[in-house]
Amino acid sequence: MRLIYLRLSLAIACCMLLFSCSEELQDTSVPIETSKIAEEKIQLARQRTQWKTTPISNELIANQRNISHYAFTINSLQALVENEDVNYVWFDLGVNSKNQITFTATGEDVNNVIVTQVTSTIVSTKTYQADFSIFNRVEEISFGDQFNHILPNKEAYQYLIDMKRSYTNFEATLDQEGQRVERFGLDAMVVKRMLMTKNIHTLGLFLGKNKKQKMTTVFIGMDANNSLLIDNSTNVSTAGKAFDFTHPCPSTCDDPCRYC
């Protein structure tokens, strides 16, 4: 009887020890989701850092020729700009492991502290060819200087076409005041306006070449069929338009009046 009692006590003690160890492992382990987010942030930071030093090689330029645009899902961008702490959005350039230029939307607060980030999907010209002729077919509607981030159709078309011709001297288009451009910024309210475009399914970030012969961003809403949402609607809140006039960095990286 005493032997049975001893064995039972030993079994209970082992079970308690195993439970205790399991609890300790649970308490000290990192949640899978938290670990994934941390890894993504490290990866994004690595891509951005590499962009600053990566040579503009023939391979990188060839890769860029084969990129149609960068697609941001509406849900992810809406979550970013609707975060109450975000009031400015940077679109950061990076380089991935395939030697392709990438873009990441980074939401910052008034103190220039990163709040959240959203990655884009690279869309290849092999799978999608944008019909830029729509800019020449749609009647121009002006909303005045109040909406100065709306890019006139003719200018948007020229920006996009000129960019396609600029890869013979790609590095020159990247230069901003003697440094390679690192990011393009917009007030969060402008991004919210983009997302109000009627029937928008994704926001496309296309590369353009502006009047200063420098690379810039051209944002265009796209519907579920990937058609460019450019129209002659007089409803300024939801009209399909192209957007630019982002602030490049270098130039306005730490401008105290960038929100003015």
C-alpha cells in the first residue's frame, strides 16, 4: 500500500513539474504574430538601407523596365491613414533580394515617428499593360488651386510616357540635390482623398518623370478589373484622377513646414 502511495505521489509531482515548465515556456515565448511583424519591419528597414548604396546596375534598370507599377490594397492603406496617430505618409524606396526597386507606405506622426507600414505588390509588365491613352480621351475637369495634388490629364500622360524613355539615364532622374531620392511624402489627408475615388479597388503607384526631369510618383486608382480610374466627373470627392506633387526626400525630409 505504501509503495502504491509513493508511486502515486511521484506521478503527481512529475505532472506538476511538467505543467510548471510548460507555463514558463509559454510566458517567455514570443507570439507568432508579433514575431512576424518584427521580422517584416526588419526586412523593410533592410530594403530601404540597401537602396541608398545599391549600384544602379544594368540588371536593376532592366528589372525596372519590366515593372508596370506598385499596387497597394485599399484596406491596408485605409487602415494606415485612419490610424489617429498618422498625419503624414512617406512612400519609401527599397531594393529587394531580386534587385528590384520596391515601395513601402510609411505612416508617421507629428514627431516624424513611424506608426505603421504597408508594403506594395510589384506588378510586372508581363502580366499587365496600363492603357495610358485614357488620359487623352477623357475631358479635362479643373478643380482649381485648392486641390493642388490633382495632376492634369495631359501632364500625367507626359510624366508616364517620359519615364519610359528615361532609363538610358536612369540615375540622373533619381538625383535630388546631389543625392539619390529616398522617399516621397504626402499629407495623410491627400491619401484619404485618393482612396475615395469611386469604384477604387487598388491604388497604383506609377513612376513618372516631372518637368524638372526628375523621377516622381503618379498615383492612380484602379478598379477590380485593373482599369485606370480617370474620368470627367465634377464630383471632387470621388472623381477618378491622377495624383502627384509629393515631396521628395532629400529636399523636404525634415522640413518643419511640410504640413503647412
